[in-house]
Amino acid sequence: MAPTATTTTKTAPSKTKAANGSGVKKAPGGRKGGKNANAKNAMVKMQAYFKAHRHEFKDLPFKEQQKELGKKWKTAPENPKVSA
């Protein structure tokens, strides 16, 4: 008796999941960029402030400079949170 070769065929996965609505669902559309745009603008202002005032703490290591600049930033008029 001769062995018979079995063949398997691969078929594309069925599209039933997408058709019936199961799977990962996206959140409903909402604001686009409202709060995140404000946060991004505040971050840009903070980085510019740090760059402009870094020379005041040039004798400190970078980590200490960041701490001191952060303290100054909290009360700086350029800070959007202070003016708000």
C-alpha cells in the first residue's frame, strides 16, 4: 500500500469579525487637539524659558539646573499656569 500525500490549503481568514462589529473599537470622535494643543504650547514656552535662563545656573550640574529652573518657572510670568 503506497502512502498518499495529504495536501493542506490555506484559506484567507474570514471577514466575519469585521462585518459583525466585533474586535477593537475606536473611541467616538471628540475634541481634536483642544487640551493637548494647550499643553504642547505650555511645554514649548517652558523649554524656551529654560534655554533663556540656563546661564544663571551654569556652575551646577544639569540635573540641579533643571531643578532650579523648575522652581523659577513656577513663578515666572511666562508660565501660562501663573497667568491663568
